[in-house]
Amino acid sequence: MQAPFPFALTASEMGLSPAIILLILVSSIAFIIGFAKSSRENEYKKLMDSFIERKDKSE
């Protein structure tokens, strides 16, 4: 009987130690949190307001 996933490697076969896996998880979570925070700060309205303000100053 064939396995449902014919090609799969374990973490140890890829050379990933538990410390490296933990580092990958922590940095991934930090990236997602940072991205969400910066996305909230750069809302469309704020960007449009700053664009209009710059356009007014240049005239």
C-alpha cells in the first residue's frame, strides 16, 4: 500500500535541530505581529491624507 505522502522528510533528515525550529517559529511569529502592527498604522486614509497634503505643499 502506498503512503498518502510519497515524499516527506522529517526535521532531523533536513538537518533541523530543535533550536533551529524554535528560532524559525519565534521569528515567524515576530514577523506576523510586526506586519499586522505596521499595516494598522498605514491605513489607506492616512496614506491618502499624506498624499493630498504633499500635493498641496508642492503647488
